[in-house]
Amino acid sequence: MRVIFAGTPEFAATALQVIHAAGFEIPLVLTQPDRPAGRGMQLQASAVKQFALQHGIPVAQPVSLRLDGKYPDVAKEAHALISNTAHDVMVVAAYGLILPLSILEIPRLGCLNIHGSLLPRWRGAAPIHRAIEAGDTETGITIMQMEEGLDTGPMLLKTNISITEADTTGSLHDKLATLGGEMIVEALKRLQSGDLPATVQPLEGVNYASKISKEEASLDFALPAEVLARKIRAFNPFPGTHAQYADSTIKIWRAQAVKTGSMDQPGQILSAQAGKGIIVACGKDALELIELQKPGGKRLSAAEFLKGFALNEGHFFK
């Protein structure tokens, strides 16, 4: 079976690697254009492009696939390339471009999507972040037959995994990427043998995982400590959460909720000692800050952080 693959970040590159290792022919890879990255803001190829080039797979990087969009000539060229590339199916994973119906209709066996949630929960751009932030105890991978709607297509395979209290978006991403690679290979093999039935998504339980914005990263200590602890895990490693102390923006990378019967004002520092930890009052209970980062500094444990940055008990995070 010949597979055109469309994807961009590490999540997608993991799936591409497993498809390649399973022996499927990959005549073409689609990925986002190179983007500036790093301190020097030099153009950097996506993880998918890097893997494809290392293995001699042709790569295309159209900025758009919409014939009625801003770049119709680019889209027309991409349509022609896909149409003229011999293939049976397209696999899509975190590509970053919308596939219009005119693209979805090209592959003989359609387009399969690797989605990082248990659909219909958490359709959309940030399903891993939002699952942790919401306090979900499980998530998973859904292999879906793509259609025009946003993650609305029929489900082909679905597997769940637990979300632990230690999971961050980073750790859960890696687990789901591995699972997604395994599941898409199974789906392709079953598709090849004609044994891949589809199930229509239920109308109940639909949630949308909106894209993460940097504006969300500021911690509001008026919220319950448990809510903030989940948000810190959900926003690790991107975009990271932060709180303002005096004139400094402090990044908070790890924290845990602490039960307390006190009625202190939200944001007040209750403890800032190496032996007792950094404890901050919240709207309900308190938050123990475990790993922090000052401007221009490295991520440090609370004890190490306090050696180089003075937090005063009784003072406030804004």
C-alpha cells in the first residue's frame, strides 16, 4: 500500500517513522514550510521534513491547499502533485493546514487522521493540553476517516490510556505519539485487507480543544490550587505558566496543591524557605511551587531557586 503522509511536528514524525519501518511505500510527504526558530531565528525544517530527507522521501511544503484561498496557484500546484503521485491513502497527523474537500477526495481510500484524544471529546488543535487542564483521568488516540468538519469524521480505531497526576503535556505527548504510530500501522494493515469498519461519532460528549495562547499562561491565584496545578502541568513545556513577583516574571514549571485550612489572601507567599518549600495561598488551599525559573535563568528546584532569588514571606505574587 502506498501512503502519502502529511504532518509537521514530532508527534507526526513518530508516526511517519513507524509507517516507514513497517514497510509501507511513502511516495510523498507534505509538511509545513520551514519556520524561524531558536535565538538566531534561522529557518528550521520540521521534524517530519528532517525524517523524510534522511530517508530519501520527496517533500512538498505548500503554504496552502485551498483553491479559493490566498494562494490559489500554490494550492493548484499541490493538488496536481498529489493527484499525479501514485498512492492509495493519505495519513494526516498534526499537519497544521486544513485539507479541503478537493484534497480529501483524491486518495482512493481516503484520508486517515491520527488524533490525540478519545473523540468526540477534545476535537480541535490542543487535545493533550486541554485534557490535562480539565482534569481528565484518561485520553487516547482515535484513528479517524477525515471529512470536511473539524475532527468530525467516522472513527476507525480507538485506544485509551490513563493520565497520571505526574503527566505533563510533554510526557503525555510522547506516550500518545508512540501509541498513534502503532495504531496507524494497524489501521493501514486492516484497511489493506478490507477489515476496517467505521463508527459514526456520537453527538453527546463533544468538546473543543481551542488552540493554546500565551495570554492564558498567567496564573490567577484566586483560582483553586488544584486547578492551577493542572494548568501548570498542561502548559509544560509550552507555553509554560508564569506569575509576577515585584518587577520579575517568574516561570512556574512544576507545582502541587497543598491542603490548608487558612484564609490567606490569594497570591500571598506563606513560605519561602529551602527546608519548607515555596507555598503560595490560592482561592482554595495553597500551591507548592516545586520548579521555577527567573528571567534569563535556568529551571531550578525551589531550594536552588531560593539561593539566587529572594522571595519574601507575606509578600504577594500578582
